[in-house]
Amino acid sequence: MADETYTGEFYCVKCRAKHEATGTIQVNDKGRRAAKAECPECGTKLNRFLPSK
């Protein structure tokens, strides 16, 4: 299975601003989908929960 990607808006808690980023979609133990990316400004890890398919 190919890795899914998500391109969209993430909120960076370090910059306290929203940024556009591309990240991979992962499914946690409870089945919740989340996109994980890196802030283009400061390099902090970003997470965004996504709706189920």
C-alpha cells in the first residue's frame, strides 16, 4: 500500500501561526487518522487530525 499524503493547513504551536505543509497520513491504535508534517518556518513537528474516510 502506498503512503497517503495530506497537503493543507497545520497550526504550529511554536510559531503560533498557521502554515501550509505536506505530510504523511498515519493511523493510530484507535483507528484515528492524523497527518504528520514539519513546520516550514521553524522545523517543529506538526500534527493534524483528519476525518475518517
